[in-house]
Amino acid sequence: MNRIRTLLVDDERLARRGLELRLAAAADVEIVGEGENGREAIEQVAALAPDLMFLDIQMPGLSGFDVLARLPQDSLPVVVFVTAFDRYAIDAFEARALDYLLKPVEDARLEQALARVRRTLHERAVLEQHERMLGLLADVRGAGELAPEELLARVTGGAAPRYPEMIAIRTGRDVVRIKSAEIDWIDAAGDYMCVHAAGETHVLRATMKQLESALDPQLFQRVHRSAIVNLTRVRRLRPHANGEYFLTLESGQELKLSRTHRDKVELLLQGSLRQPA
């Protein structure tokens, strides 16, 4: 069983002790360090690379929000804020904390937060495995790349941009041309992108930004930091308790619509969402 390496940061020693005692009931949680201020939190994250950090919001010097802003995003652990004031809850979510706990921490609420942490860490592990598999596939078969001359073939002189009907992917001497309208969805893993279209998957080296610029935003929208979806392929929109949504495509593929892209819900509901037969 993989242990969740956990850091506790709170300026109140008794608060840290209380959380430690409650976490002792979770067999998969291992407390690897503690801190009593923002400076120690930053140092401990750098030294210990924890998976999870329970972070107090109100601390002398650097607040929990300040700590989150100063940590490198590529080494950021999953963060659960701890606060004595309910009014900080909205700020906590805007700061992209996974969850927040009110003091005094209740056992049932802590278990809910841990369940959310476990799901998030599992998704990260799946994404890392996906990236490794794409890298292996690219090494064996060769990863394509976008043909820039076709991506730039749009008219912008004073008129609305015209998006290419075909996306060209160059692999060695070959060029595969895909109809933009046939793309179901696109997902990313590191330096690689998977373009799922007409029952086939094309692996290429590209960025989300490059593909977004090549696709008509009236049809294609980012629904997650690593996924773009063809809105006309969406058949169902299912809300989740934590403010996220799950989209089911015509192919049966399910994608997550993250909280940061909730503005797309209105776009889906205003006519782009196909009703199931």
C-alpha cells in the first residue's frame, strides 16, 4: 500500500497534535514533517516533497495563501487548508486548495477530505503512467508533429479568423490529414498530445496552446488543464459534489470538467450540448 506522505503546518502546536491523532486512524497516511509558520512550510516542502499538506490559513508572517503563492507549481503537494473561520472557505477554493477543514476538525469531515485526496493522488498517478506510455509509444512508433504551414493557413485580415478544416500531422516523410470536425477529444501528457478522431488516436509532440489556436473555439473548448473536447460530441453532463462535472461523449468516453472551467457549463447548456436519443 502506497503511503500518503503528509506535512502538517499550523502555528498552534495543539492543533497539529489534534490533527496528528485523528490522522493516526488512516492507515495509508504517514506524517513526515511539521511546521509552525509559512517559512517552515516552504522549507519542508522543498526538503521532504510531501504528497499532501494540511496548511493553516492564519499564521504570523506568511499566511497559508502566501505559502501557496510562493511554492513552485511543479512541486506543489495536494493542499487541504485548515481554518477557524468559515469566511475563508471561498478564498481557499479560489487559491486552488483541494479542500478545507474548519477548526475544530470533525472526524467525518476529515475522512471526506482524505477520500478526495486519495482520488486526486490516484488521478495524478494515472496521468504519470499515461505520460510514460505515450513516451514509450512515441519511441517505438515515432511521434508526429503539427505541420505549421497548414496551421497558419487562416485568414485574419480584418475579418473573423477562419479555422482550417484539416489538421496536418507530419510523421517522418508522411503527413496525415485529419478533418477537424472528426476530432472527438484531445488529451495531453507532458510533451505529448493524443488526438482522438474517427476511431483512431494520433500521438504527437505539441502543446495545448498550439492545438487550441488551430481549432474553432465555437466547437472546441478546454474542459481540463489536459483535455480539449469537441462540444458537439458531448451527450451527457453530470454534476459532481465538489463543483466539478463529468462529460460523457458519444463514444462513451468520460471526461472531467474541472472547477476552473465551470464557465463552459453554460456554453454546453446553451445549445452546443446534444441531447441523448
